[in-house]
Amino acid sequence: MSIKMKRQIILLFALILVLSSGQTWAQWRHSKADLPYRSFTTFNGDTAAYLEFNYSIRNVQYVGKTVGEILKELEFPALYIVEVGMRSSSGGSPTTVPSLSLGIRQVGQEPNPIKDYYIFLRFENPPSLDKFWESGGRNKVFTPKLYDFIKDLRVICVSSNQFIIKDPEILEGARRVQEENYRKARQIQEELDRRRRSQQ
């Protein structure tokens, strides 16, 4: 295997690491994860706090449940798609939808993955991107047809919008995950530099 090919493999691994870390912080187990669900009325009208408590602090309770079960409990209707995760198994064009962010409230004129209120869902068995588009997902409007397409999908990760979370334990978990990802990326870069020097 040539040095150039090895370098490409290492860089590809680093890229995969960075891309896959997007919401992995949400899998951090919170010390209060076993608390019961709290209704929106107990949050004095604070939608962000409601979503954070039920779908980030308690997120491990949803692992293995279907999208339909999760949305049935959610006290707000899913209105639109904030963001569609796309993945390819071979490095070419995207072929599956590993995750979806469903908007509960839009802040501003356009859907915004940083500011909007939403729940993030990562699927156990990602559906085909083509079938997702066919179900109406391309239009980013959450329609009954799209609901029927995803309602039986099981999830491996749930969270609310990570950018509006205030819980210190979740933020610390996010910091640790990010720190570990940076450490791994540095190791890959150092190994790449070492190999480059040894070839000179």
C-alpha cells in the first residue's frame, strides 16, 4: 500500500471521526436519566427547558423506542425538518438517512439547526435516502406521509437542540466528548506527520 493511499485512509478516518461526533455527546448518561417524564405545564411555559429535561437529560429512556412512540409523548407537534443527516457506506453519494432533527418551533425566517427548538433522532437502522425523499422528506415539511415512513424506525439516540442546553452535567459531558475527539484527531495527525518524516 502506497504512502499516499495510507495518508488518504488516515485522513478519511479523521474525517469520519469528526463527522460522527456531531451528536454523540447526547449519548452521555446523565445522573438524572431515570427521572420520570415531566409534562410541559411543569416548566412554566419554558419550551427549551421542557425539551432539555425530557429529551436530553432523560434521553437514554428513549433508546430502542420507535419514532412514533416518542412523538406520541411529545406535547408539541413536529412541524418541519430542521436537518437531515445523510451517510454513504462506500464514501460516495449519500444513500441512507442516519438521523433527523424535527422542528418544534422555528426561530427566525428560515429553519436553523442552532437556534430552533427541535428533537434530534438517530436511527438504529437508517432508512434509504431515496425512499425518504419519496416520502416527502425533500420538502422539509413534516407531513402524515413522512410520519408513516419514519414512525416504526427505532432510535439509538435522542436529544433536544444541543445549542440551547443549559444543564451543566450535559455541557460537561459534551466538553469531555469534544476533548476526546480532539485528542484522537491530534494522534492521527501526529502519526501522519511521523510517517511523512520517515519517508523523507
